[in-house]
Amino acid sequence: MLLHLSTRLRDLRYGRAPDIENLRGYLVSALIHAAFEQLRRRCPGRTRLQNRIRYLLRNDARFELWKTVAGE
């Protein structure tokens, strides 16, 4: 996270990245990303299971998303 943040700040300084319009939102997003990255490192089996479930739900025709009459 620190590497990403310092790289982003350096790019901002030298005009190579667009301005951060909402600093608070950017920081919250960066912290959430860092927390999930830490969780992925500490529990690789959990991440592997999530990826397998996500793959199954997206690629098996038995698990289609249906829309209701209201469009939900």
C-alpha cells in the first residue's frame, strides 16, 4: 500500500496523474484495498475458495441470474 500511495503522490507531483478530487474517498478506498490484500496474504485458502465460487457462478449455466418483473 505504501508503495502504491507513494507512487501515486509522486505521479501527482510531476503531473503524470490526474488530480485526486475526493481525498477522503481515495484514502478510504486505499485502506480497504490494503486490508483485503493483507487478508489475501494471511488466508490464501479463503481467497482460492472465493475465486472458485466466483468462477463457478459465472461459468455454469445452472447458476444464472434472473430478473424479477420489477427488473431487479
